[in-house]
Amino acid sequence: MQSTISSQSINSINHSRTLCVLNCANCLSTVKHDSSLSFLQVMQDNINRILERGDRLDDLESRSDNLNVNADHFRRGATQVRRRMWWQNCRMKIIITLVVLAIIGIIVAVAVTQSGKTS
């Protein structure tokens, strides 16, 4: 499964995050200093959490892409092993069949020669 998020949309998300931070910073600068210290701290904490969440989402996306690539490699390797084992199984069946036919041929040849001597 391919990642459906393009680099253009990631850039758009990062740009939106930056605009959000700038807008919040502008809002915070207009709030009066004396009554808004706790409000300012809460807003700064929220902005930091939003930025950290965005970073974690980017990290999660890159890890999921790596996992997807590794899954594709594993799938290809498993298919190769399956084919190799199928051919090995077929060769073994052919060898066993030839050995059984050789034994049957030897038994028939011995039986024919024994019946020819007794007649």
C-alpha cells in the first residue's frame, strides 16, 4: 500500500502550522499583560503540543513508509522461497518415481529371466 500523502501536502501542512503559530503569537501579543500571564502560558503550551504532535505524526509517517517497504521486500523474498521449495519438491518426486520404476524394472527383469530358465 503506497502512502497517499504527497510532499506537496506535507509542505502545505507545515505551512499551515507555521501560520497558526504566527497567528497565535499575534493574538498573544495583543492580550493585556497583567491579566493574561496564565492564559499566555496555556496558549504557549498548546502551541508547543501542536508542534510536537506534528513532529510525531511526521515520524510516524516515515516509520510506516519504512514498514511498507520492508513488507514488500519480505513478500518478494517469501515468493522466491516458495517457488524454490516447489521446484525442489517436484525434483524429489521425479527422483523417487524414477527409483521406484527402476526397482520395478529390475524385479520384472529378474522375474522374466527366472521364468525363462525354468521353462
